[in-house]
Amino acid sequence: MSDTVADPLRPLMSLPGVEAAALEARNALSQVHRHRANLRGWNATAAEASWRSARASSAIEGGAAEMPSDGMVTEPIMAGSIRVGQELVGDSLDNLIRVWQRAPLQALARLHLLAATDLVADQDQLGRPRQDPMVSERLHILNEILTSKSSVSGAVLAAIVHGEILALRPFGTADGVVARAASRLVCVSSGLDPHALGVPEVYWLGRLPLYREAAAGFATGTPEALTKWITLCCDSFKMGAKEALAIANAAAEAKKK
């Protein structure tokens, strides 16, 4: 059996610049994990990263970007994004990763339930993909790819999962929040960012027109569009690592005081 048949994503590593971009992303995140503040204190820096990622993901989705002065979050997109962010730290993350590795669609359903609770009138629809044969088929394919342990780099796999959920919009609400959270799950489970310290969402928010253009291109499936999307995601992981280094530096300085 050929590698292409055994691993349908493997040819993506041969797209121009993809392998180099993925390696740069891995090296940048590895540096973050070696920071002195993250050798033992990564729980605190991961919590801050999760908080920043949730706010940025909310803003990307059209929700609020900042907490209200009274600390009471009522805006539904931000509330859902924060719930998702809370699920992606500590013991909750550990539990979700176990589900993700065994049954990715169950993990996606959990993320949607958290993200869209305040956005849908019929609560029975939470975590349920749209009744569409194309959606069902592509989710099945995505599930097969994730459970078959693709040999592509974690950065590339995260980009594909992210782009596919954005393109498919399987739930019809909060799909962007779910897609970005699923990308984080891939980064953790693949070992690219095992403690979820990176904050790529800040990069995407700062380049929102480019992010949306590249995501729309991904949906076309052309080699050029796939290359653009994957390398953009790799760039986001590198810049997300810079955000993580800023968090770690602040934590180290605070510890000195």
C-alpha cells in the first residue's frame, strides 16, 4: 500500500515551504516549553494562555474581546469561548485529550456544547452536527484521519483540522470557536504544544482579513490554497509562541518580586 493511500495527508508535507514552516513552528514552541517559568510553573502560564486565546477567539467570531468592568460576561459568544478555554486547561484538558484521541467527534460535540449553550434556542441541538449527508461524510473522514495517527507534523494536522471545521461548519453555530479549540487539541495531543502554552489566536485576530481569506481558500482544496492556509497556521504557531514567551517572562519577573 502506498504512503498516499495509507496516510492521505502525507502529500501535504511536500507542498512548497510547508515542511520548513512546520519545523519553525515546532522549534518556536519547544523554546517556550524550555523557558524557566514553564519548567515547573506551566500550569499558571497555560491558564493565562487559555484566557488570552479565549478572548481572541471570541473577537474573531464576532463576540466581545474584553471582559466587562464588573467581570460578568453576558455576551454569548465570549461566554462560550471562555467556557471552552476553561476546558482546555488542567484536568479538564487531560480528560478531553483522552476523548479526542479515542473519539474525536465526541470531543468536538463537547466543545460545541460549551461554545454554543447561549447561542441556540433548542438545547437538544448542542453537540449535534447538522443533518446533511456531506457533513456526515466529511466528519467521518476527519474522524478516520485523526484516529489513524497521521504521520504529518502536528502543525500541519492542526491546520487541516482547523480549516476543515471552518469550511464544513458542522454545527451551524460557534463553529469558529470549535475549530480553533480543536486546533489546540491537536497541538497538545501531537506533542507540538503539550501544555497548550501558545496563543495563535492573537495572531489570527490581528490578521483577520487574511485569516478569513485563507480559510475560504482552504475550502477550495487547491494546492496553492492549502499551502497558503497551512503556512499561515504555522506562522500563527510561531507568533503564538512569542505571545507565550511574553507570558512566561512576566511570570518569571513576578516570581522575583
